[in-house]
Amino acid sequence: MESTQTVFVDQTLEAYESLKSGHPQWYPLATFPAPGGFLPFADSIDGDYPGWLTEGDRPEDWPLVFWSRHADQGPPLEQGLIDTLLAWQRGRLGTAGLCVLDEDDDQVEFAGFEGFGEEDAD
């Protein structure tokens, strides 16, 4: 039986490849498992997908990138996942794929997380 995460990755990459086949200029990323391929790990409520570019042998060195629903593909981000998310939630980061949050509130204070499959754990 495939895990929820595997199904998510497979479906997301299939969708990306389908869009890319019709408009390669708007979908420039290779997809995993190709070297340097986009490997999504989550999605936003707005249909944006953060993921890694699988460049090199060490996953901890893979750059973070966003496949944005409403913007051209941007370059990889300079910071890792945790620093990027904290900067974004604190209103200090604007990039394709992430809406700009209110700088007056520290969103980290109100953040929540629900992992794949946790809704079925009850």
C-alpha cells in the first residue's frame, strides 16, 4: 500500500509534467527522480507547492523552491526550510508562491501543523 505522502508526490509531479508538456516555458523544472528534479513536499491552501531541487547527494543541501500557482517560476531560495518559513510567517519574506503576511502580527504565535494522515489517527 502506498503512503499518503507517496501518492501526494506522484500526483503533484504528474500534474506538473502534464502542464509542462503543453507550456514548457512556464514549467522549467525537471521533476524527481531526474537529477536536480523538483520534489514537492507540501501544498498551500492556494495551490502552491514548496519542494526541493534534488541537486547533489546530500538532501540536507538541496535548495528550497516554490512552484507557484499565480507567478512565474522563481529561483531557488537562499535559506533552508525552517528559516524560510519563519521569515515568511513573520512577514519578512515575499517570494513567488507565498502571499505577503501582515508584518504587525507574528504568525508563528498562531501557527498550527497537521501532518499527512493525522486526521485518520483518531
